[in-house]
Amino acid sequence: MVCSERELQISDDHEGILVLPSDASAGISMDEYLGDTTLEVEATPNRPDWLSMIGVAWEVAAIIGKTVNMPNTTYKENSKLNIKEMDVVDVIDANLAPRYTTSVVQEISADSPSPGWMQLRLKSAGVRPISSVVDITNYVMLEYGQPLHAFDLAKLNEGKVIVRPAKSGEVIETLDGKSYELSSADLIIADTKGPVGLAGVMGGQRSEVDNTTKEILLESATFHFASIRRTVQRHRLEVAGKRGTEASLRFEKSLPITLPMEALKRATKLIVDICGGNAVLGTMDTNPNSDNLSSVTLTSSKLKSVLGLDYGKDQVSDTLKSLGFKTTTSQNGNEYSVRAEIPFWRADIRIPEDLVEEVARIIGYDSIPSTLPSGNLPEALDDQTRITKDSVKNILVSLGLQETISYPLVSIETIQKSINIPTEQEPMRVWNRISPDQEFLRTTLRGSLLNIFARNEKVGRNDSIKIFELSKIYIPVKDETPKEQETLLGLIGGEQSDRGWSSESREMDFFDGKGIIESLLDSLSAKPSFTPKIDRVLTSGRTASISIDGQEIGVIGEVHPATLDAFEIKTKRVTLFEINVESLTNLRKSESLSWNPISRFPSLVRQLDLITDISTPSGAVNDIIVNFPSVAKSTLLDIYSGSQIPEGRKSLSFEVVWQSPSRTLTDKEVEIALSQLLNLLDEKTGSKLRLE
């Protein structure tokens, strides 16, 4: 039976049957001829060498105790022309392209497909075979981890490439058929006519290698990783649903500058062997000194100080050799050192601690014995800010609130909906934003918490939502970095308690939030006072500043209906409280514990009904009452304004508890004290006794 590649589950190609090369012997197993072992490797950002077969091979060899056969990179240069006479490269910005190497191959046959073995290996790696030259560049990229690109030299204007930043407004059409408008922050490969490739990302169609190509310019370079990353992000480049390209994926991880020339020689050899042609004498290298491999020296004292043990000079040296390092050892008394030459494919080895990690992980972390630390443990730092934050979180959780954690980056719309920002203090903007919703450092927690409240409401958690967050906000400072300020913000809304047969529910309001603040500050040994305040996003008449000893530390109020609508919140009443955590930290620093014994003598309870101006805060009246001599407790029972009360006035009813710590009070003494209290209330607030 004849089958296509898709029917054999080799690839998705089903245009025709699979034709095997002439070296396929009749009668052998298809699995034996076409079968191969595929390793799936998840490379961490610091190990770009794991995105290459050579890097993985050295890693596996070190683990199983084998050696690696490096690819052959020698080829015959048949052309009499020297590349240095051709003037094929001009690098304008060496900071963005610290090394650019090239070779030229003439009289090639680009119309023939790549060998079957190469196509099968490319397909196993998820790469679609295209043509012999393109397949070779992709194959070497997978083999060495170094992206390469081939230009049709005849299609380059004046036969040279120029590595430069793009000009704003320039347009390039890439190999995938898409057009991109470039900015001056993009690094491009161009000729004298215009762009022919996005450096480190993708080539352009104008210089594409096709079946008619006879002469190619092969590029193998090092590009600045941040430049490539920004270009991919700026243009939202995707291939097959994945961010960026195979080339940009590798360049973004900062490839070693020693790698391009090795990969260039390997690709040139394969092109000469497979596509024929004549290789021009020599190669072009803008930074030839990069081939000088650097070295790092590891001493036995460093090994012992980091790991707590010493494997010995020979084992350390042999372990590093198994990973491809060339080592030189020396001995000085009981101390030894191992000088390791860093292989061209490794970019992550810079300091002796890196070599310690290589030795430890290959030998095995389980070889490090478990021991108790020696010496005295450092004393815990008395970090009052951390202690205060932990205390506040614990108290609020005990009061039934849930902690949230949100991103410090928000959209400008979220900030504008949640606070009024002066035009001269714009919030700090992130230059390379992740998305429009995460572009500015927030100047308040209000928008973040209101968005969380709205999301909880939409998924059905609208019976009772009580949340808080303790995090940093970033106050803009002109011509300076923002001031980071620890802030507490809470939101409560919905029903006061869970539904049940034994309890009645009511809608939470300002006073529920006020109770939370009073309980919180009482746990921190502080007594707050509340005075009316105006806030743009809170409801007038239901907003108050929170003060301690005359110093304002925050605000509490019901969120204005317009703000609720802006955040698409359906709950009618949502109470917000906001407190500067630094003020709470200072409160803890000045905290002094005191206590009064419980009185052994009975108390007298009197109800006090007052009439006062409607603008007089009930809290101010209560503070006068509770601070009056012999008053042990004062509780506000009722606030009333209506037809029985004069216009512009309101009625306040208090339950006042009179008690002395030293004797039993008589009714006459309480009556005299009550008369004095009424005179004080009239003097301070204009409040008078309400007569029925």
C-alpha cells in the first residue's frame, strides 16, 4: 500500500505519496528507516543553549557519562574571489548588532530539495521543509541555537546589506506576506533601496531565496536581546499562534557573542555539500575578537563556602569537562583552583558561583549532606511597617473581610474614574506596556478594588462582598520617581449577614464600614474621630475623614452612584474606607498600653434626647458626652429629622451610663452632672435638651 506523509503520521503533507530515497533497502522496517527519538525540552530563560541540539547533547552526555561528537564545520573554498574585496556588509549601529558575520556562496543549485534525512529531522522538530537553502539555515539553527538568514545576493541593491535602525514610516513586507510600518526603535537589515529584513525576527520578501537563486549572502549575527524583544512586542508578531518567531525566541534570551561564527561555518559547509557551488574565500566578521573564549576560575575555598563540601580537584575538573568546558588545574598547598574556558554555546556562565552550580547539579544535589547551620542566627529586624501590615490584615480577616491582591499597573481610564488627578501630576506611564489595561502605575487602590468588586458581583457573589487590599500606590512627583506609599483600602456592600432562618439581613451601609474602622483602630489602641468631608467619588453627607489626635489618616464614605455606574456595579450602597498605613505604623511606635480597673460600684443609665443643627456631626456630640467626668459609656440610639423637628434641625438620642470608680453615685449627683453636661453641649455644639 502506498501512503502519503499524513497517512503515516509523519507530517500534514498529503499532496502525494511518500517517495523514499534510493538508499531505502527493500524489506527493512519503516520504523527502522524513518524512526527517530524526539526529546521535548522546556528551556528556562537563562539557558538558551537548551534550544539547540548541541546544548542538549552536552547536557545529556554529562548526565550519562558519554562524549559528544561535534559537527564538522570545515569546507573547501573554491572561489578565487575574497569576501573582503566585495564590501557586502555595513553595520551602522554596533550597539544593537555587536557582531555580524557573513559568508558568500556562488553558483549554487537552490531548486533541489534538501536531503530526506534533513527533512525528517526538521519535521520531527515541528519545522516545515521549504527549500534546500532555507532548510539548511533552519537545521543549523536547531543544531547550534543560532538563527541564520540567507539573502539572494542578486536581489540586494548594490550587492550589500546595511544593519541600521529603521526610519519612522518605512514599510517592510516579510516572508509571511504581512506588511509592517516601522519606527526608529526597530533594527533592520536593509540595502541602499530600503528594508530587506527585520533583524533577528524575519526576512523580507524582496531578498527571498527562491529556485532561481545562484548566489547567496549568509548572515549569522548577534543582536541586542532587548531590541528584538521590543520589536516583537511593538508589532505584535505571531507565527502559528505563537508569540514571535523561532529566531526571535532565541535572540530574546541573549545568545553568546561567540556563537555566530561557529554556526556560520557549519551552515556554509552544508550549503556547499548539498547545494554545490563555490564558497567565496574567507568570512566577514565585524567583531573578530569575539572568538576569544573567556574563562572563569573556581577555587576549592569558593566551592566549600557555597556548598559546604569539597568534591576534589579531579572530580570538579572532570565534571566541567563533561559539559564541554576546557579546564586547567593548579594546586597551592591544600588549596586548588580549576580554570574553565567557557564553551561558545554557553552564555550563562560569568562568575565562579555559576561553575559551583554546574558541578553540584551534575554530580547531584542529593550528594550534599544535610547539616545544621553553624554560628549564631541573625536577630530578627524590628520592621514596624511589616508588623503593622500583618496586624492590620489579621484584624480585618477576623472581622470577616477577604484580602485581595491586584496588579499595580492599571489603565488611565481606571485611574480617572476613581480619583481626580491634577494635570501637572500625571501618573507614571510604563514605556513597554503589556496591554492598554496595564499601562500606568496606579495612584490609588480605588479602581483596582472597584473592578474586583464588580467582577465578584457579576459571578453571583453579590449577597455580601467584603474585601480589602494593603499595597503600594505611586504618587507622582514632578521630575522625580513616584513616591511609594503603603495604603489600605476596603470595600463592603450587599447584605449585612448570610441568609438564614435565624437571622434577618439588611443592606450594609456607612455605619458598618465605620464599625470596621473603629474595631480595627481599637485593636491598635487608638480612638478615631470622624468629621464630614467632601470626596469626588464618594456621596456627600455620607463621607467622613478619619482622624486620630487631630491628624487625618484616611477617609470613609459610600461610593457615589455615578462612580458605581462607571464601574458597572449594581449594588446600591458600597462603602469604601482608605487609610494611610504609614500613619498606622507611627501609631504603633507611639503606642503605650494602659488599663483601668473595672468599677465595683453600680451604674446609673439615663437617656439623653437632644436637638441640634442638622450639620452637627453626631460623633462630635458623642465625644463631648463620653469624655465628661463620671460618664462610663455613651451610645447613639437614634437620629431623627422630620415634621416634628424644626427645619434645619435634627434629634439625637443617646444612652448615657454614669459610673464612678470610687463610690456609688446618687440620683441627685447625676442630675447635677447632667445639667452641667447640657450647658457644655450648648456651648460647644448648640445642642439643647429636647422637650416632648
